[in-house]
Amino acid sequence: MPDILPADSIGLVTPQVAHFEQPLRLDCGRELGEYDLVYETYGELNSARSNAILICHALSGDAHAAGYHSMKDKKPGWWESAIGPGKPIDTNRFHVVCLNNLGGCKGSSGPNTVNPQSGKPWGPEFPIVTVRDWAESQARLADRLGIDQWAAVIGGSLGGMQVLQWAIDYPKRLRHAVVIAAAPNLTAQNIAFNEVVRQALRSDPDFHNGHYYEHGVVPSGGLKIARMLGHITYLSDDAMRAKFGRELREGKINFGFDVEFQVESYLRYQGESFVERFDANTYLLMTKALDYFDPAAAHGGNLSAALAGVEAKFFVASFTSDWRFSPTRSREIVKALLDGDKTVCYAEIEADHGHDAFLIPIPHYMDVFGSYMKQVYADIPPEVTV
Amino acid sequence: MPDILPADSIGLVTPQVAHFEQPLRLDCGRELGEYDLVYETYGELNSARSNAILICHALSGDAHAAGYHSMKDKKPGWWESAIGPGKPIDTNRFHVVCLNNLGGCKGSSGPNTVNPQSGKPWGPEFPIVTVRDWAESQARLADRLGIDQWAAVIGGSLGGMQVLQWAIDYPKRLRHAVVIAAAPNLTAQNIAFNEVVRQALRSDPDFHNGHYYEHGVVPSGGLKIARMLGHITYLSDDAMRAKFGRELREGKINFGFDVEFQVESYLRYQGESFVERFDANTYLLMTKALDYFDPAAAHGGNLSAALAGVEAKFFVASFTSDWRFSPTRSREIVKALLDGDKTVCYAEIEADHGHDAFLIPIPHYMDVFGSYMKQVYADIPPEVTV
């Protein structure tokens, strides 16, 4: 808990709620009659409404990307490293918007909110949403906020996939697309990890086919396994070696099933704390959105064709030790953009933190990201005084 | 089911049981008063008893390394690719011995066998065994079989760790050590995967703290997750891409939680069939044996010092796409052996099958392995006629 908020933090922030009553037709064929989107904003919107940035969150993210909700918060928002005064996404220059995606569990309509038609929690009845559905709901939020064109849409991991979708679906509504540690689709191995997670969640006896809210329980065992496994794929082998190696918690082997190695202790802690802050049905929906994302599929697998119509300038970044979405996958995006003579800047950043690197203030990463964002700022059209 | 057994198979084989009544003091401090070891042999033992080969199995292996138990068997033993007439481990030349390790679930004393003291299944009371304990029990089996010195001790993965232990603990009892797709210890990432598996098994409501036998159930959800996760680490990302890619089982997305991608179907099948053939308590013990194995630890982390006393000649092999025990880990073993001026032949085999490659008859691998085994055969001391 910070007694005094750090000077480079946006400081205290307050989530807002936008309620939508225009039905949203989803990829799965179902329709959401009405829904809420929770969002936060940081920094001032200029009078031309041209300095707005949309942040898209990853699997376990939410609308709280930066700052603190109260002086009692132990931690700031999930991307505090990159968003704030003087940071790459500089809140002295930009008006930053971050929302909790549909299907999320942090305020926006999702499995843990009430289905207005039944008066009960949606639970497993909440429709499966796709990255395309998210982009559409985000575009509606932009309409609501009076933002015709984003200075940039930015996201890491699953967030980066949303950025790609934005560039494809709304080519005129963003000037820059910032795609960090992402991929144009999941590999079989990525899908396989998701499937293990789904099995763990759905086979938990407290899952009750997704109706656990009514039973007053949560599938904590499954959530714990999901998060432990997630952490293994977020960290690199080298990062885990550097962080934990084979260090024993009590300095000796105890020949039992309690924690022996430090890495076990870390994973158990991560798993347990996740149980308190995340929803299993949302986790399931997020893994499905990941699995399904594949903009090239509609073009016979040709990503260049999928990206042929984009107009945004791109910044693509990857991290050398990321084995979840390796640099190879980012280079596929870069190549497809170059095929179509798009403007793209690519940074492959030396980092041993694995996929998690995108959330970490690695100096070289922050420098490159910050430089690009200066370009984004320079590209804001001059305000015309009438 | 083969109507006629393949000509290059050892054919029908019969497991045997060796009962031991001399207590075995284990690393964990406990003692096994008596125990059984189930083993199989293939090929004739020569009169000098000098052409014997010990095969050490990996995590889910057993004594049935080659051949068929009956004409009705759908599959041969787990290393049929390498063991048989004319194969690298040529049963026309060698007398091959393979046993189910202590703590296993395929006949040798383990959690699913009866504790002679209580008359009930051992279950979670079966002591935690180490790779060193296994080598000692295997040495006792060698004594029983009248084999003073193995022509070679051979193993892949966890089996390769046992080979290292043999070379360290019984330097005069093996002429050759064949260590395939192994590592001198687990990395933090390896331990982390094991810990996820343990959590999955132990949090299964049917686990009953390991006493599931008495409840007439098995922790099938946990076993399924364990095996699915195992398979992800046994295959390489590339192998999964080549085998499954993003292929959909029904050619289209169904927006549900049934199988959609082929890779999900494969993993679920692997997981389900494993439930029928493996024991959860044994799986737990195996992961612990893996975690604990670290011969360098007793020498301040110096593997060269740990291997200083070995007398066997070594063949070490790794596979380029193995990310569970990568070539880097095998090279650590090779380097430590070279530090001590040991004789070592190292093959880094180009293969995109991942860790599983060690079980697959990849032509180049079989060639190199076979060539080395000719050397092992040539090194058998001439039989002295008195």
C-alpha cells in the first residue's frame, strides 16, 4: 500500500460503467440484448477528441490498467509499467481508455453478472464471445465516448489479437496499431494447453456445469491448476531457472507432498491468489476466444490477404524468450503486413522473462515502445481552430 | 492384434517375478522389508553371463519393453522399436532384462500392491523411492540373475537418469552406459509441470488422500489431466503443428466445450486411455523421483565431480526438438564426462518429434544407436574355455 502515490502514476482512478441497449449480434449466432461495459480513462481527451488510446486486455486482465482505486490498494493496475505520466503511454499526452471485455469478470457483462432476462447469474449461459465480438463492443464504446478514431489501439498477448481485429474490421478508426507479444492465431500446442485448463476447470466437483454461483462455491482446484499452468507458459525456462533454480524451501528434501522446491511454493501461491480474484466461467470463455482467433482463416489461411485492407501504421514487438507467442509468430504478422506494403515497425526485444515480459518495465522495451508512442503523438492531426 | 507376429519382434514373452526378503533401506529413511520385482528377459544369456543388458524405464513404463504377452495384444512392449532381432538392442546378441521399478503399478511392489504388514493395499503409505533406490533394487535383481556386470545399462528420459545413477553407484558393474533424452536433473520448469500434475491428482475428489482403492474409485479426472499435460511436454510445438495444426474435427467451429480441434480430441483420448492403465499414486511417486534426482547436489552442484568415479563408456543421445530434456541438458552430461577424461560418444539427433523421439524408430537414430550397440557387443569379453 503506497502512503504517497508514486509521481509517475496516474494516481487515483474511478471505473465507469456504460450500459448498452442496442442488441449485439455475436459470432456464435446468439444475441446480447443489453450489456454493460466497465471502463477506466486516464489523461485528458483533447477538444478534437483525437488523442485517445484504446488498451485491450489479455486473458486475465480487466479495465484497471493503471493507477489505484484507493490509497489502500496494494497494487496498481496491471499495466502501470507502461501507462502514466512520462511513461510510454504518456497520460500527459494521451487520453487512455481501457475496458473489461464482454464475458469478463470485473464488472462488464459476463458469467458472474445477472442475466436481465432470468434475473439469475448468467453462469455457463453467457454466450461464447470472440475477438471480433470484442472489437465490435469496443467500437460501440468508442461511439459512446465520441471517439471516431483512436490515435492507437494497443494490446499485448490476447490484447494484441484484438488490435489486429480492430485494424481489419475498422481500418479507418485507428491511426496506429500496437501489437505486443501476440500471434496471428494459436498453435496446436497453445490450444492443447487451453484444453488442459478447460478439463481442469470443468472436472472440478465444485464446477457444477458452470452453475457454481448458486451452490455458493467456486471450482478452486481447477482455477488453481489453470493459473499454475498459465504461469509456466508465461515464464521462460531460463526465467524460472534464474528465479528459482532447484532451490529448496527448507534447504533439504522432506520426502513428502508438501512444498519442497521454491518454484512449487511460487506456483501454489499464484494459483491460490487467482482463485480469489478470477471467475472460472470467464476463464473458459477467454480460452475459447483465444482458440478461435484466426483472421487468416476466412482467406484460406492467407494472413496477408486478411490484412490487405488495414490502414493503420503498425508497431509489432516480441520478446526473445517468449515461448507462448514466440518472435516467430510476430514475424508472421510483420511479413503479412509487408506483403501488403503496410507501414510496420518491428522490435524483437532481448529479454529472458518469457511471455510476461510485455508487462515488465524492461528498459530497452520501454525505450523502444516510448519512441514509437512519440510517433503516435506526432501523428495526431493538428487541432483546427474554427 | 497381429495374426502373425512380426519377424523382427522377440515374439511372445512372459513376465517373471523375483521376491526379495532382504530389507531395502531407502533414501527417505524408511525400509522395505520385502518386495517383488516383475521383470522380463529377451534373448539368451551366454554361458559367461556377460551379454546382459539392463533396460531402465521412464515415468509411465513397465517391465514389458518388447514382444507380446499374447497373440491378442494390440500393441507390443513400449520399446519394441529398439529391442528385437536385428534391432539396435539385438536380441540375437544380447540378453535383455527389463523390470518394473519399485513403486510402479505393473506388478512390482508399489502403491497398488498389498502391504504384507497390513494386508491392505499400500496406497499412499508406499514409501517415496528415489533413482538411487531403484539402482540398488536393480543391482539386487542382477545379483539374483547372476549378472555381475552388464554389457550395458540403457534408458531414455527418467530411464537415462537411472543409467547415470548406475554408473556412479556401481562403476564396475556396467561396461557401457546409454543415456538417451535425459538430463542431469530437472529444471525449475520441469519441477513446475510435475507440481501441476500433483495438484491435479491430489485435488481430484476421488483421490481420497491416496486411499481410493478402498473406495472402489480412481482419480480419473486428475490422471487425465496429468497425461494430457504430459503429452504436451513429450511432443514438440512443431510436431503438434505437423500432426494437428488448427484442424477442426467437424470442419467448423461449434461454439461449445465439446471437442472442436483435432488436438483436443487426441489429448482427451490419450488422457482417457491412461486412466485405464496407470495408477495415480505411482504417478505421484515417479514425479518425486524425477524432482529429487540430482547426483551433482552431493558435490556442491559439480556434475563432473559426481561423475569422477564412473568407469563405463558412455553413449549419450538427445533430440533437437526435445524441450522437456533439451540437447543442452545432455551436453551438460557430456561435458562433465569429458572433464573427467571419460569415454563418451554423443549424438544430437535431428528430429521434430520432441521428447517422444526416443521411442520412435527414426532411421538416423536407429542407425547411430545400432552402431554403438555393435561396439557394446564387440566389448563383450571373449568367453574363456577352461
